[in-house]
Amino acid sequence: MLSIEPKDISTAQLHGYLQSAVAPRPIAFASTISASGQPNLSPFSFFNVFSANPPILVFSPARRVRDNSVKHTLTNVEATKEVVINVVNYDIVQQASLSSTEYAEGVNEFLKSGLTAIASDLVKPFRVAESPVQFECKVNEIVSLGENGGAGNLVICEVLKIHIHESVLDKNGLIDQHKIDLVSRLGGNWYSRSNVGLFEVPKPLTTLGIGVDAIPDFVKRSPVFNGNDLGILGNVESLPTEEEIDIFVKQNFAVKGVLSADDILKKHQKAKEYLDKNDISAAWKMLLAKEI
């Protein structure tokens, strides 16, 4: 048996062991607002429910291991003492992942992830319209667990109001675990989907993805692509050049056939095929190729 004392390994190694062993973990999709009114949205898997009376949720935005900096979410809850915790289901998992990209302060992750911000009733932070359950919360206490990189900060939240999409309820008005289709976090790139099993979601680019807001409208309006598809398309550093697209078309006979048909729907369906195979570069080239 491998036996480890935490002091004998790096924080990054320890973090990896903890995340892989204490899993699967539910995801708090935390929406906050800065003291100046700037929205922020980020997922956290150090999260759970700890009390029903009063209703208490706790999540932990840890200090970054690499440079000991703190996340905007922590700064915001310290300043405003409010947060909305939205649950993450399979329908929005790619967009939730994209929102974890470390965009600069002032960048709106709702826009970058392509999710819809709707007003809360009792707190200032926005809710995520696409999330099946949203908890409006006041922050009762923030407990710092340390001052070094990797140290957590327990944000103890009291639920003031719950919003539940009727589409995930059963005939008795209770949440149907099949309908809600929640996802959870494990180690590395691994997630788990209720009643289905493990799947991978690549981490967002450290060089910053273009975001869903930079995707052309004709793609975002297409009936072929769902929110997860848009989240994947938004997690690229840049769009292909015209030269790269031309080479792609010339080298793919099937692509030429789709383009010559002058059928937008077929073009998008072909791009979707590439996305389903995790060939994001080919999907973008297909979408941006001109009809021939």
C-alpha cells in the first residue's frame, strides 16, 4: 500500500490525490457580483449541503496552488456577502467548464460561456437560467483555512430561496433524479453523469478560449448545436485561417460534397459529426468553409 504524509509531497500532487480519492463531488456553479456590480460565474467542486434547518450549503474557492492568488468569487462574496449557487447538469457541463477559464477581472463569464443571466428575487447576483435548480443565498461566514497556495476558504451560505425547473419534477412535485441528470467532478478531466457513468471534459485553455460570445451568430442560432456544443466551440484559442480552411476542404472529398450541395443544415450536421469525434479544429473549418 502506498502511504503518504502530506508534508512529504508537493501541494499539486496532494491536490491530485485528494480530488481523485474524494469523489464524485457535486458542483457549485457560483454566481457572484463584485462591489462595483460586475457579474462573475465559476464552478467549484469543493461543495456540499450541510444542514436543512437552517438550510446551509458550503463551497470552497481555494487559493491557487501555482501562485497563491485568490479567485474573483472569493473577493466578491467577501465584499457583498451574497451568492447564487446553481447546480450543474449534463446539458450545461461544457459551458460550466468554459466558465472556469481564468478570464481577466471585469470579463463577464455569462457571456463567455453563453449562459443566460436572470435576476434573482432576494439577492443581487444573477441566476443561471439553464441550471435546473438555483439557490439564492446570503453568506453567513467565510472561514479561511490557511494562507498558502491550495488553502481553502469555506463559504458558508444560508439558502434564502430555491428555484426549480418544473421539467425535472416528478408527478409528486419531487426532483426526479433521472430528469435532473446531474453531473459530478472527479480527478483530472473526469466527470460522472448520474445513471450513465464516467466521461471526460478537457480543461479550459490556459491561453483563454475565445468564448461563446465570439462564436458567429449563424452558428449560435443553428438548431444543430446545443449548449454543450457551443461550450466546446468556445474553448479554442483562435479560429482557423482561410488558408487552413482551404487545405482542409481540398483534402476531404466528403466535405467538398457537403459544400457543393449548398445546404446549411447538412453543413452544420457535418460539423456536429466532427464535434462528436472531439475534432474541434475540423468542426470549425467545416463551419467556416465557403460553399463551392
